[in-house]
Amino acid sequence: MTCKQMPKLTRLRFLSSTLPAFFCLCFALSSTALASQVVPVNLHVVEPRFIAQGYISIGNIQSTRINYAQSTVPGRVSRIYFSQGQAVKKGDVLMTLRAQQEGYHLNAAKAQLDKANAGYTLQQETVDRLTALYHSGAITKSTLQAEQVRLLALKSDREMAQAQYNEAKARLGDTNIRSPLTGYLQELKVHEGTVVAAGTLLALVADTHHLKAVLPYSQDFRNQIKPGQTVELYSTNNENLPLIKTKVAGITPLISEFNRTFGVLVYFDNPGGWYPGMSVKGKVIINPHKKVFLVPPSSVVLTLKGPAVFVVKEGRAYPLPITMEDGSINGFDVLLSGVKSGDKVVTDGAGFLHSGVRVHVMEKQ
């Protein structure tokens, strides 16, 4: 009698009694297959490495010196010789003012000086003539002395006129507005045709040789970062710029109430290619000799308990939970804990393993 010929109730009783045995048989067969499975893998022998432990932050570059060029005389901006962003040297003429009033002052001072020189020359000739007459007995000594006193007064007038002329000439020369330092023209405050008064700020020049980096760090690191620690600076947008190593120069005393950070100040001389306003990645070295282990990225697998690696012992692979550090070194993942020196970590094939599986080593690195 076949299964179809059985009554329905009888068929149900038959299936309920035979299915459990069937599933147990299948499970036993699959377990036997898994137990006999051998997975080909490559190995990486773990060795300790010592790296510099530090805290990374993204900050910005600032100039340590920013000076204003300003007018010392009133006038009208007649010409501007540099544009914003251009490099300038100390003493370069940034712009010229047309100070018509200062020209009038210079002409008046020149006239006064010419008048004083003429009066002094004439009086000197008079004194010379009277001196000869005095020695011949034609005039008295008091007459000669009176003219000599007048000569001294005219000499003082001439010196005063010379000083006024020099001052007027210097003020007229101040119409050439010069750069106060070597750097870059960061900002122009005026344009051609602007009328300015004495003391008006005309341009902003930033020193690009002496720079500082301001790196914000969380308040959690306030007691770990100190002046004198080594800092490594990297450009965030130009890989060709060289690494800069320097020291922490100072720490801002206040914690920002907006983002709970403090600033780390780092001063350095520009080797070229760095500009105020650029972003910079800084790493403050806390521990210069931190012990870590490096493994290929293919060794790390994700489990329900977190990241792990498989270690081979006596021909079988076993998972080990690990602690990782953010980032990589020369393409290798950085492990902080979980493995020890000499461990044989599975690289290629780690994603196909389970605990206790037999493995066949194809290549050892």
C-alpha cells in the first residue's frame, strides 16, 4: 500500500513520526561535512610595532603679524599699484595720494626758506663790512655787536625755515603709501579716487613667513595636551607640502562655551606653500612609543560581538575579538589589543571561516 492509498489520518501520523528522524539525519550529515571541510587560507604573522600616539585635529593657519598701512596726510588716492592677494615687500609703494594742500605747504615753506637764506646772507655781508670798519676805528664796538646779534637771530630764523621746509617735504613724500612688512596684501580699504584724511587705514598687509596654526581640541584632552609636546602639521588639500614638525607653543586658557573646545597654538616658519586661512591637520604626540600590531584589512571580519580576526592554532582557525584604532599605516589596519606577537592571523579567506574550522595554509607572510 502506497502513501496515497493510506487514509489521511494515517498519513499524518506517518509523517509526524518520520520527519524528525529525517531532519536529524540531514543535520548529522551536514555536521559531518562541515567537520571534514578544509578551507585554503593565507597567513600573516603578527609582530609588534611602535608608533607615535597622538590626537588629531583640523584647524586653520593664521598670520602672526598683520599690519595696516595708513595715511599721514589728507588727500585723494590717485593710483593703486597692487591687488589683493599679491606678494609685497617691505617698503613697496602700495598706492599714491594726491595731496594738493601739502604741495601748497611745501611751496610756502620753500619761499620762507629762500627769504631766510637771503636775509642771513645779506646780514653776514653787513657784519663782515662793519668788522673791517671796527678794526680801522671808524665805528664803535657796540655798533658791531648789535649787527652780530641780528646775524644770530637771522641764523635761527633760517634754521627754523629749513626745518619747516623739511617737514613739508616729508609730508608730501608721505603721499607714497608703503608696505610696512614683507607678506601679502590681504585687504584694500580704499579704491582709486577715494578722499582720505590723515590717519585713515588704507590697506592690510599680512606676514606670510611667520605663521601659526590654531588647532581646536575637545575639553576631554585639556589635561593631556601641554606646551612643549611635539606637533605634526599636514596640509589638508596639498599632498606635496612637506610635513612640519614643531612644538606646542601655548594653549588658550578658556573653554569655548559654544562647542566645549580649547585652542592649541603652534608657531612655525613658512617653508613655502602655506598661506593664512588654509585648513591644516595637526597631530599632537602624546606617547611617542605606543605598541600596536598591524594586519592587512582582509584579516578583519565583523561579528555580532564586534571586529575580530581568525588565528590559526594546530591547523584550525579560531576568532579573537580585537580593538582597533582609527586610520591605517601603509595600508595596514592598526590593532591595539586582542592579538600577541607571533600569532598567525588569517588574511585571504577570513570571511569564509567559522570557529574551529580546519584550514590549509597556502602562503605565509
